[in-house]
Amino acid sequence: MPPVEHIFLQVTLQSGHWSAKVAAATDSIHHIDRDEVVDWFIGTEKELTLRCDPFNLFFHPLPSGQYALGVIYPAQQNVLSVFQKSQTLNVRILFISPKVLFDHGNHPITLFEAFRNQIPFIDLPLDLHSATPLSPLLAPASSFVLDKSLLASMQSRLGAMALAQLTQSLFNAESTLFTSRSVSALSVVSTLLTLLPIAYRPELTFSSDFFLTAKNSFRLSGVSKLQPRTLRLMKQWGVPAISLERSNKGSEETLDPWAGFVYRVLQTQNFAFLEQHHRLEHQFALLSPMESQPVFWDNLNEVGVSLNRAMLSGALPEEHVSATEFSTHSLEELRCVSAIDQMIPLLSELKSQPARTVRDQRLGDLFPKFREELSKLESYLVRGIFGDETALPKIKQIWSQLSPKIEVKAKQSIQESVIATIHAVLISLEGDTGQRLLRSSQLLELMMFFLCREDKPKP
């Protein structure tokens, strides 16, 4: 296993200004990374807000291509007085390579737990004149697990909608602050990381107890209690503050595709499907290392559409949307596809009895009295269902003329046959998102025409 460099900082707030000093460090830390992490903890009290109750775990990329996995905790030398406020925090930062992170499923919190016995929360003397040399840490053995008990617990305690809406905020804002009194912020962040595809996890920069600055923000930060000063600061920076206990209301239709997938996985507790997807993704990445490829966060919506379809059909797709390719579809298009996918399991509820499909028996044979009209209708239906746009006007014309002449029971039987055929085609659509979007829209338009048509009674 490759060695892991690390650094020990002492960060002090005095007279309204934060300063940072390197108390201990390994020798081989890249100088640009060392300068970067020290700079994070320098500034006025108004510019830099640090919290650690009882500690704060944070994760952020570094200029060299490595990642900072750090923990902030109070030092024993803190002094608070009426006349002067002095506060000292200890900061331990590990410099994690993409390889080490990937060996642990790109899950920083899982990796931190594996390292925890090597990074005890200790104090160093404040009067050190030079940095104490440290030895590199040994990277722990690789691990890849899906914490199903964590997902089940969070779904039970917070609700699927609250976590889905928090996920949605990750797309709508550069940074999001959440509060929760019933669960720890670290468990919330760990849950969202577990729900993300492996390739996207390094994109979720986070702080488990509100470490947010104007010069270096995190995509996600948590805090147990939101102070008025913090709320004013968040409004000033345009950062939404979400209370998880208060956000478990809403409609699934308002969720974007990826947030909708998160909601359905949690609501149905279909964690076996999620685990299977992660394992296949991990195996694929072993053959094509993902740390060498750029990942586009917005593509998660398209991945959500793909996995929604797969979960509804009960099997993973043979090919997944690449995390490293720009989406060619607008969010509105993806929402449309996602809405169509949500309708598929509801279609079976439209049939009160087993339907006779067009493929099983010809409509003209079922109703000889209207053999000629039904034969034409059936011919255009086959063409329309399988992509011939010119057939759709003919279908509507024939059915509009024929429907008033047929008895109610016969009409219902024909409708069931047509809908059953459309349903069978809908759930087996193949091709890219654009092709499925076009075909699904056409088929649903046709289905709604047969379902919703009401014939005026004859005078």
C-alpha cells in the first residue's frame, strides 16, 4: 500500500483573526498542497467560520490532484474570557491519492474510519519553534461495502423525501447547508455518499460540522443548530439552509431524475439493487480507472433516468450512461423521460382483467362486424407503435369514426388490447435517451388517446 502523507495544524482565533501554524508534518507533502491547506485557516472571524462539535470531518480536492481528508477538533489550551476571546483548534489532514480513495469505493468517510486508529486526537505544545517531523501513515487495506443498515436507519428517522430534497439542492446551488437535530451530520453525509455512484463521490466536497469560507466553499455542510449569525451569512452568500426535520414534505413529481431515483431507492428500500449497481460499476472501473477521467456532475440526472428504468424493470441495464460524457439532453427532457418511467408500473393497473393483445388475436377476428375498419386500424397501429409518425393521424381518424359505432364492452376490449400492446413496447424500449424520449412520448400520446376519448351520445 502507498504511504499517506499528513500534517498537523494549530489554528488560533485571537482578536478576531484566525492564524494557522504547522505543528507537525511528513517530509514529502507537495508544497502547493501544504500552502493550500494552511491558507484555508487564515482570515478574519467574519471570513472564516469553524465549528467542531465534537469534531468536524471535511473533504476537498487539492491543487496537486490529491484530496484533503481532515478532522478539526478543539485543543485543550482554549481560553475564553470576557475581555478577550482566544480559541485554538487542532487540524489533522491526510493527503489522499485517487488510488487510495478508489480502493475504498471513493467513500471518504469509510476511509476515515479505516484510518481512525492511526490518527488519535492529540495535542501538541503551542510554543513549538519548528514543525515536528512525522512518519507517513500506512494506507489501510481496500474495502468496498454498502451500509444497508445506515440507509434503512436514515430513511426511517428522516424520511426518503427529506434526503431526496437535500440531494436535489446539490444540483440547484453551489453550496448547501443542512441542519439536523435527530441524526448526526456525518451520518447524513455518509448516506448521500453511499447513494451516489462511485464515480461521482469525489465530487461531493463536504464538511460535517460547518467549515465554510468565502474563499473555499464545500458542496455540502452540516450543523446541528443554526445560529442567527450563520443564517445571515448563508443568505449573504446565497447558500440554502435546509432543516431535514422540516423538509420531509413534497411531491415526487417536483424532483429531478437523480433525486427521484434516490427517493425511490429509500422509499422502497431496494438496497440490493443499489448494491448490485455499485459492484458492477466498481468492477468496470477496475478495468478503466475512473480517476484518470473527468466526471461531469450534471450527468447524474441522466444516470438517474437510466437507473430508474432499470429498477422498474428489475434488472440492471447492460450499458450505463457514462459519467465522463457531457449530457446532450436538457433537464426538461430528462424530467420527461423520468416521468414516463414512473408511469410504467402504473399502466398495469389500468387493466381490470387479462387483456387480449393485438399479437395474440387480430381485432377483426374478434369483432367480424367491423373487420375492415379494425384491420385498417390494426395495420396503422403496428406502424405507429413501432415508430412511423405518419400513421398516428390515421389511427386517430379511424378510431374517432369507429368508436361511436361499437358497444361499450366491445370498445373496452379493443382498448385493453391496444393498451396492452403499447405497454409491452414501452417497457422494452431500447436506444439512447433521445430515442427513448421520442418513442415514449409518441406511445403515451397514443395510449392517452385510447384511454381518455369520450364519445358524445348520439342525438
